Amino acid sequence: MSFQNPANRILRMSVAGMEGMYAKMFDPPTESPATPDLVNATSPVPEVMAAAGYQDKNPPRLPHTIQRQLMHGMTLPTWDGQDMEFFLFRDPDGVGAAKTGSFPAPTNRVPRGAIFHCETAGSGPPPHTIHWHGQEPTPMNDGVGHCSMEIGHYIYQWQANFIGSYFYHCHRNTVQHFEFGLYGFTIIDPPDAFFASIARTNADGTVVLNNTPIGNGRPEPGFPLGRRRTAANLAAFPQFGQDNFNLLTTPDPEANNPDLPAWLKFATDPHAHTVPYDVEALWVVDDRDINWSNLGKNARATYPQHGSIPGVNDNFHGNAGGGIGPDDFFAFNDFRSTHFYVTGVPVPDDSGTLRIPGEGEIPHGIAIPPELMSGVAGVQVSINAEVNQNIFLRVLDAAYNNARITFPVDIVIIEWDGRALGVPPFGAYNEPVLVPAGTPMEWSVARRFGCLIRSAVPVNSHATVEFIDTLRRDVRFTARIPINIGAGQDIQTYAISGRVTNAAGAPLAGVTVQVGSMSLGGSPPTAAVTDALGTYNVSGLTSGMYEVMPAVMGGATVTPPAMNVTITTNGAVGVDFVVAMPVGAGDHAVSGVVLERIGRPLAGVSMKLVQVAGPVNATVLSDAAGKFSFTGLANGMYILVPTLAGYRFLPQRMSVRVRGRNIAMPAFKGRAVRGR
């Protein structure tokens, strides 16, 4: 409030003598303190991700420590062709969209009991913190604005104590930063998750993986590769087959098993009070107001202009009529959502035009790439399962509006706001809840729930999510999310195509064009190589937001350097680039193909080219035909190394000398391996 507008004065405590503290709230100095009471981190997730190829540093730069940077501005197109501003987290050691920034942020998974460390740096205008919503760290590590400090650089520390679904977000200038995308999911898994995928640990801290899928637990009778589990008390719902009701204090029944390595033995039963599940899905429902986006590009847009008495006569009205400059404070007092997302996937209106109220559906077949899911593969957005499978669905309302969700099948809610219902020592206070099919549930921003679904009959339907204006109570939009259980499905995929030319308009052949998802839900990174006409076509993409970028060497400049493309019900054509080579740059190419041992092309192989005694250090992906190409190379000696999680290559590397001509390399042969 201010003296002048509105006219009614609201009395407040004087800030006399504390003006500096008040000013710091709005324009804080960044700080980079040491973490109080720092202990050694124990989470295996960074090392497991690095071994699987989902991190570009192996070992990680700090043992058992994830990396997050905020905030990184990104303009992404909406499904109807407008520009929406996003603020994103990045993982500087990640690959694909984890490195460039994704919406929502990469999911952070941790085994229960592990000491979690996150090395964090703030970018862009302060203030920034990371609040670990639902965790119970010390105040310094909780990241709540005014209670901690503005990063700077900091290593957050906490212990994962309760299996469940949580999230993390910037907790300064939260009204804008959360709305613009500075948040991501946190999942606490059973204690043996991730550890179970480790075959051995090397002296340098790197790990070698076995053939247990990342995220599964240790071997069980009948399940030598383990299973995924979550905390639950389903005594009243035997259809889900919960097989463990041990107290959390029960000693580990496998503690004396000579066939288990030491890192898979625990003081207490790691599967106590857990249920196995077959399919995992993650829904993050969110809404954006294009007007907020247009007005709020300035990260300080929600700050007042200090008056002569800070905290008493500040101008809070800027763009709302107070006469400050157009890029200063405006009042976030009228949120009217215009665009809607499910796990980062835009939901287009059925009519093909923007309308309020509206309705639309995301397609079948959307999943989350493992590099955005702490290395866990197969986590779905659109649900596709078989009858009599346990489907575990985690849901977060990240919308500023309330959301009302209705399922076409019965669900059983087993966790709420991260805590498992009915699991001791809290069993006397809550219990799982059956929600019959067709029952609407309304919940508000930042609330989460986890539910189990199991159907003995085929289902081919969808859940509906209604975005309800919290103030006016009208439905702004209804999103439909496919649920397919044993009924078959028609997965829709799309393509991005275009042309790469030089400054004179001549086609450039052999340029690798890489495509990576900017949505948390989307296709894994992929690529295509331009043909003799300079054209490329990257197919097999599900709906989502993608970054398209040619990989060029030799100091070449690309116009534009990259393009952001949104796919909903159609592909994208005419995504064209112009490459200009500087005077004296190389004009040669090294190309080749990667095949499986039986001769089939191997896509998605990371091909790294390093120049001996030279500046080139570049990586491209093999395309759907297994082809790769590096262009713009000068004469010299180069080393070429292929990498793909779960594969060993012959040869392991090749040396090539470029001397006045293009080089076509012999084929690399990849073989799937176990016990890596």
C-alpha cells in the first residue's frame, strides 16, 4: 500500500532504524557463505547419471552433488505463435535440455536417508534462493526468502527422510519467479534405489553400472532386476499387492545375505511399508498469462520504487498507474491465464485458436527423457499401461489457479503433499483414500498428491483438468490427459524440417542439426544430417517445446544460432539456418555412421570430435540413419569417440587426419552390454 493510492491508509509497524534491512528485501547483495555444519554427501544419483551418459562430467565436479543454476531467461513460442517469457533452472553438467534449461526444471530424485547436496549459483538480477518444498532442512538450507541468504554461490544440504513427491522452487520474488518457471519436482525414492544399479565404484569415484534399470531397487525373489517402489499402507486395498508392511525400524532382512554387496545392505528394511509399481507418470499442471509475460520481462518488475521513508511511502503502482517508467514495478493483481501446460507440454485449444474458456488435449505417447528424470527412464505423461498393472501417478498443481481433476477410473490416493498416508508413525492420523471414477477433486497451487491406479478391464479415455479462476470461479480451460490401459493407442509424432545454406544461399550438406526438448515432457535429444540440398528432417517427435540448433565448427557463425519451436498438432517446417564461415576457416568435413553389430543404424549416439593440438572439441548426435557429420574443419589431426549408455563400441575411438579433403570414416559398431 501507499499513502496516495488507494486513499485508505493501512497502519504498519515502523521500519525506522531498519531501513537497510527493508531495502535489502528488494535489492539484496548476493552472498556466497560456506554451508554451516557441512557433512559429506551420500546420494549416488550424480555418479549413476554420469555413468549412464546423462552428465557430461564423470566423475561429477563435486562427489554426490547435483548442480542447479538459476535464473536463465528463455523466450519460447506458445502453441498459437506468441512469445512467452520463461525463467529456467539449468544443470551445467547435464546434457540436452538439462544443460540449456527446461520447463519445468529437471526432476531431482534422491534415495531416502541420503545426504543431499546441491551446488547452486544465481544468474541474472537477484534475489534468488532455492526452497526445498516439503523437506525439513536447517533455516539456512531451507531457502525461504528473508530467512536464509540471496545466492551467490552456495551448497544446499539436507537429508531425504520421507519417501514421497515434493518440489523445489525459487523463494524470492516468488510471485513472478515461480509463475515464470523457476521450479522442478523432487522425488524421494526407497533407500536402495540408484545404489542397486551400481556394479562397483572405481578409485576415482566413478561407478560402473550393472543391468538393473536406474531407479529400481535391489533384487527380490522373482525379480532379479528389482522393482520400483513407493511408501504406502494399502492394507484396505489388497488389489495392489502390497507385500511389505514392516515398520520402518525393522532390521534389514538381507543384512547377512552374502550375495549382496555392502552398499545394498542397510540398518533397516529399505522396502518397509512400500508397494511395487509397474508404470510411473508425472503430471505438473500449470497456467500462464501472456499479459504477465509481456509486462514482466524485467526480473525486478514486482519491486516498488523507494520513497523518502522506505517501507512507508514507497510507490507500488508503476505500470498500474503510479507513473514510474514502463519497465519498473507493476501490480501483479489481475491474473487471467491464457495458456496451459501439462508437464511442460503445451495444450492447444481444440478449435485451433486461442479462446477463453477453451478445451484441448495432449497426445498419446508423451514421456520424460531420462536426462530430465535423474536418469530414470520410462516415466510417462500420457499414461499407457496394461491391465492389472500398478500405475503410480504423481500430480503437482503449479498453476496460480485452482485445478479440478476428474479421473475416468477409480484411484487410491496414497500420499498427500509428499507424505505417505497411513504409514507409521503417522498411521493413527491419516489413511489412503479411494476416489471413485468421475469424482471431481479441486486443489490449489503447490499442493501435490500421489495415487495408484489399477484396472482389470481395458480403458481408453482421459482425465480432465479444469483450470478455475480462483477469484472469479469461472473455468478458464479444460485440459484432457490420455489414459490408456490395455486398449492400444495411436501415438502421434511429428517432424521438424528445414534447410541449411551458406551466406550466398548455396546448400550445405553434412551439417548435423540437433533437436532437444525444452519441455520436461518430450522426446529425447535427436538429430539429422543435411543432404545434398541442405535439407534436414527430424521425425518421431512428440508434442512439446524444442530447441533446434546446427552443430558447426571452425569459428562459423549461424543465423539464427538456434530456434525454439513448439509442436502441438502439427510439425514445423521452414526452420532454416544460414552458416557463415570466417576468412581462413576450415571447409572440410568428417562424417560416418554408427551401426549395431547386426547392421541396424544406431541413433542418438554421442559422437565427440577432439582436435589434437587444436581448438575443436565438439559433440553431435547420430541421426535416425545412424549418420553423423562434423563440418567446417581445418587441416589437422582429430580423435573421434562414440558414447551411448548401455553400449560398447568397436573401435572405441578412431584417429583421423584431415588434409585438404572431406573424410568418410569406417563404421563404428555398437554392442549392448551388461554389467558395465
